[in-house]
Amino acid sequence: MRPVSQRRPTTSTQSLRALLSAGGVVLVGVIAFLVTVNRTAVPEAVQHPPEPPAVRVVAPSPPPSLDDIARALLSRTVTIEALGKTDEGLGTGWLFDSKGDFVTNAHVVQGFLAVRIRGRDGTSHVGTVVGVDLNLDIALIRSQDGFPGAPLRPFTGTLGDFPDPVVAIASSHATGHGDIIHERITRIAADVPVTGDTTAGQTPTSADYMDMLVLDDSTISPGNSGGPVIDAQGLVVGVVTLASKSSPEGYAIQVNRVMSDLTRFAAT
């Protein structure tokens, strides 16, 4: 009997095995690939970006009214008391600089022996006249012990189409009326002839005031003299000087006309 020899695998068998073996590898590789693809394809939780914080919309504050502006300046508007031997004159003044200098009209202090500045808080300050221009009817009075608070700001430009309305600030102690007087500027650069009160046996005085602001709305009282006329920006545009006896019109010196004089007086 011939011994049975162990059959060697044929080439086709080897190829099959190799194919199966390779197929197994390919199959495993495909499965692994599919698993991998499926894993990456699983949708994850969507990450939304954080919402921005809520923004609180604040409406802009309305601009201050003329009354508000005037009230803020009241503490720097004072009574000018001009003292004679037997009489006393009262007017209004406003703080011009940090030295304690106050602007008023020349006719408020002219002919009097001494001047006193009375604040709204009741304080009294001895005043000295440091400069007077009778032609422009302007004067600067200095408080001997200074005065607290920021000076009022004069308007230094050229008046054109002027904003309307304005307010005149007065010393209620001098006028016997309110502190804040609402006005409208109806004319600019008006020339106003003035005749003084007649005294028995004397010729009445007269003068011409040039380039005046004409105020029309509320009555100007004698004690308003020297008080500031304030615009909507809180700037002094004029100095109340005259009042009509027959109408509610009043007149104010344009402050830009007297700034050079006031600055020169303050430098002394």
C-alpha cells in the first residue's frame, strides 16, 4: 500500500485562503470604517453661542429749562446796595471773576459814598468800585473778602439770529418782585434816547444808549439794573439797564460791547 502523502494545498486553494484571509481583513476594515463613520455621524448636542447681555436703553435727559439754568446761577447774582448820607440805592449785580468782582450799572453806584454787596444767603460784603464807564453805564464792584462760587460766563461772540427766549435774573430784594423774569429779545442793536427824571429848578438829564438789546415780555423794575440776561446755554448776553415807563419793554447793554472795559477794570 502506498503511503498516503499529505496533500499540499493547490495554488487555487492558496489563493482562496489568501482571498478569504484578505477578505477577512477587508471585511474587518470595512466594519471598522463603518463604525468609525457612524460614530462621527452621530449628531452631538448643538452648542448655541451665549446670548449677549440685555442692554438697557436709557432715554436721553431733556435739556435743562431756562428756569433750571437761572436757578443754578442765582447764588452768584446779588444785591448791590449803594449808601449815601441819607438815602440808599438798590440794584443787581453778577459775579464776573474769581476775585469777587461784580458787574452792575454805573447809575446804580454813581454819587453814593459806599457800596455793600449782599448775597442771597444774607451775607454782607464791603464793596469797592474798581472801575466805572459812565458813557456805557457799566461798573465793576469788588468784594473786599472775595466771594464763593464760579463766575458767570459772558457771551463773547457776535449776536446774529439770537435764540429766543431768555431770562433776566434780578435781586428780589432790590425789585420787590421775582428773581427770574422771562423775556424775549425782539431787537438787537437798538439806539435808545433817555431823558432823566426832572427835578424842580434843574434841566433834565439826557443820554443816548447805543446798540441795546430790546427785551419784551415781562416788566422790568428799577432794581433789575445791572442784572444779567441769560441765554439757553447759560451765558450772559446782556446787562439790564433801562425800563420803559409806558410799556413792558426793557433794555440791556450787549455784554460783548463792555467786555474790554470790564476786563481792564478787573486787572486793577
